[in-house]
Amino acid sequence: QVQLVESGGGLVLAGGSLTLSCRASGFDFRRTPMGWYHQAPGKQRELVATITTGGITNYAGAVRGRFTISRDIAKNMVYLQMNSLKPEDTGVYYCNGNSGRLTWGQGTRVTVSS
């Protein structure tokens, strides 16, 4: 009964910004480190940002300095603030535990055009 519902994707011009949201339920969110995953067209899903239960964050090199992950444990929400977007950021974004073991949601699609 795990549910991970992503939202906030859309079409944006290169250099623009977008904020993604993930609403989580059906597991112990408070004790679970979370992450955002990016799946580019035709590619495998890859972890791009993580956040611990204590709020410590880590980022893949491709997004470091441009993306910010945050969470509101009381509200079971995870966010990804994306700035200075590039065409290579295009794809579907998913949230999950940072081990990727939870049931995947549908993701939210981001398209960055130049």
C-alpha cells in the first residue's frame, strides 16, 4: 500500500526553474531516507538527490548547485527545487527511498527546451 505521488512537472525553457513535489504514504516516512530519481528518455533511472531523516543532503554531480532537495516529515512531503534547468534534465522524475526499494509511483515529466 505504499503510495508515492509525484507532481509539479511540465514544460520549461532552458535556464528556468521548476519545483517538484512528492506525497508519500503507506510506510514509515519519518524513518526513511528519501531521494529523487531521474530517468532520461531511453535511459535507466538514476538517483540525483538524497536527504536523510535528519535533513542531510547529497547530489549527483550533474545537478549539484542547481537542484535542492528538502522534506517536511510532518506532512510526508519531499520536494525538489530545480533551477538553471538544462535540456539534459528532461525526463521523468520519481521519488522513493534512497535505496529504491519502495513501490514506484508514476513520476512527473519534465521537458526542458532550448
